[in-house]
Amino acid sequence: MKRVATWPQLRARLIHGFDRAASPLLEVVTRPEVFGRSAWLPSLPRFFRRHYLAVRGSWPPIEREPPVQLRTVPGIWRDPVQEQAAFEQGPLHDFVGGNPVAIRFLYRHMWRSMIPVSARLQRAAKVRAAASSVKHSALASEPVDPETLSAQVKAQAERVGLSAVGIAAYDQKYEFAEFHDRKVGDRVIVCVLEQNYESTQNLPSDRAEQAALSAYGEIMELASTLVELLTSRGFRAVLSGPEGQNAMIHYAVDSGLGQLGINGQLLTPMAGSRCRLLTINTNAPLALDHPVDYGIHAICDACKACVRRCPVNAIPGKRDWHRGVLKTKLVTKKCMPIVAQASGCSICMKVCPIQKYGLPAVTDEFERSGRILGRGTEELESFVWPLDGTLYPPGKLPVIPPDVATPPGIVIHAPAGPPPEDAAVRMWS
Ligand code: SF4
Ligand code: SF4
């Protein structure tokens, strides 16, 4: 007997149908030149935004070494010779600017999550741009102690409620070629802000997407205060926008903020990948932080929840060498259409035990039982698929129709040259 659809299932189908039917109109209203003018709109009062606001406050340091059986390498496996050779063969390029058609496709599906947060995001982008535009012709005249200055930057980060900051050396190999000329100094400060917990456990959903976008607005404002601190001391400092101008995860791993998960995301010890990053490039002589082994690689090897739960098999289960780094490399062509159409997807973030429980709890359980906390449980691994409103428990995945997996006319490629002239697709930077 054919089962009657539930209300969540009907609702999901209606929304998906509307997105398709209204596609030409949504394509226009979600263009950066339209959304980009929303800064004057009033914001919702904080009460109505509480469901998706970021978590403020700095994380406690992780002082415990990982147990011996979880140790691999600090940061990530790197081969400097291969890294250099890959760079000389061709630099990294900006994915956003190089994929205008795919990015517009993404934006026009994000309208439900963008509308409530757009005005605040645009205002935060203006704060970021204003703080970053301050120029000084000369460095601060008094001698600067790098350790003291770094401590001051970190104290400011703590004061304003950023979750963590790390300091790494600027490396052109990890900057997108389109932004090489924007370099102002040899240091990169990575700023991290933890995203709303409850909303993230509802991934994939519009509410979780709002949490991610809201966190970007909040981190732009908070990180701008670090830029202001440095420019007030006579240094140059430029804050990147949410679309990024470099491989932010490289700098985050290099400065000990976390390690690269099998899901291709930065896994921080306190929140996994449930956080947003921005980078500040500066000529301030800051003391460098260092990569750390938190035991995350070995936890990933025993877990692989993200590999099993990805509905389009976009996460390889095995690491390989890519541009001199040993890692898993997400198959963007499979992932991005799903991210666009399924409310940001990010099931690979939702099912990550480090995201949900935090590294200390996962490590404790591993030491006690040899198991990964939550692995295979409904609590951790189930999700409601936004395209059909159905709950998928562990072991079950939605069937993805071919026109959703490969939307007609949407070509996704690794950008190999300057973006085309009409690539005005950067919304916030
Ligand atoms: S889900 Fe498991 S394998 Fe995937 S990133 Fe998280 S810990 Fe690693
Ligand atoms: S975002 Fe979704 S489609 Fe993309 S890798 Fe993660 S689980 Fe797979």
C-alpha cells in the first residue's frame, strides 16, 4: 500500500519545487549587486536571531597530549619539495571567482537562509572593508617585542569573544593567485568563531545555514577589532572576507588551531568544523604558533562517519598526496550541487563526533573502549534530507536523482586561470 506523505515530506517537496519553478527570478534577486544593497534594511531583534547566533567566548587550551595510539604528526603530513613543485607548476586559484555560473546557482538556492541575515552580513562586510582600508606609510617607530604584541592580539580576541586565534607565516603557495598582489606582510592571523551548536545538529537545514552565515557576519565584526588594534599601532592589516582569498585551513593547521579531518574540513578540538574562519594578513612582527598533533588523524581513521554518510560519495575514504600534502580531497563536482540544493548539506559536519561531542570526550571514550563515541548511532549519524523531508537513520541514504546530482548547465571546474570578466560573484569580499 502506498504510504501517505507526512507534512515535512510535503513541505520539502513544495520548497524544492518552488526553487526550481522560481529559478529565473531567484537568479536575479540573489545577485551580489541586489543582495549587496541590503545593508540599509533593519535587522531582526536579537530575540528572533537567538536560534542561530554564534557561541561567544574563547576556548580553553587543550593541554593533554593525545594517547600514544592516536599520535601521528603535528599538523599534517607535508612534503616541502612536492609543495614547491606543485606551486611552480601552477598556483592555487580562487574557486568562487572562477566558477561564476555554479556560484550563482548556489546563491539562488540560498535565498531562504540569506534573507534573515543578509543585512547584518552586508553591514559587517562594510566594517571589515573600512578597518582593512587603513594604510600607514611607515611601521611603528618604537621597537616591538613579537611575543608581547602577539599576546595583545590574543587578549583582544578573547575580550571580544572570538573562540581562538592562531598566528602563521604567510605562504604564497597557499594564497589564491588572484590575490597575490594584496599581500601586506609576512604574518597571517587566523580567527575562529564557534557556530551555534543546536542549529548545527539540525544539518542539513535552512536554520543551520543561517547559523553559518550569521557566524560569518559576527566574525567579520569581531576580527575587525584585531585589525583596528594593529593599524592603531602603525601596522598594515587586512581582513579577508567569507569567500576567502587563501587556503584558510592550511594556515589554521599550521598555527595549531586544529587538524585536517577526512571530511576535508578543519577539525578544532572544541567544536570540530562547527566554526567559521577568517584570516588577517599583516606586517606586524608577530610570534608564530606551531602545528599540533591532537590525535585527530587516527580518530578519523577509526571513524569515517562522514565518508559513509555523504549521500553522493564525495569524500574519499583514503588519503593521497595532493600538491605535497597527504590528505583526502573532496570531489567538488559531486559535493557542490548537493550543497546548493540541499540547504548547504554539510552532513559531513553534522555526523562528525568531534563536532558534536568535542575532542576530549571522543579521546576519553577511545582510550576507555577503543571505540569512537557515537559511531553508528542514530543520535550522531541520522539526518532529515531537505529534498524529501525523510529521516535517514545510520545505514540508509537518500537516492539522489540525476538532475540533482548533475544539474543541467552547471559546470564545476577547478579554476585554472583568471576568472571571466562577468565574475562579479563575490558577495561579501
Ligand atoms: S566524521 Fe569521523 S572521519 Fe569524518 S572528519 Fe569527523 S572524525 Fe574524521
Ligand atoms: S557537504 Fe554533503 S555532499 Fe558535500 S561532502 Fe559533505 S556530506 Fe557530501
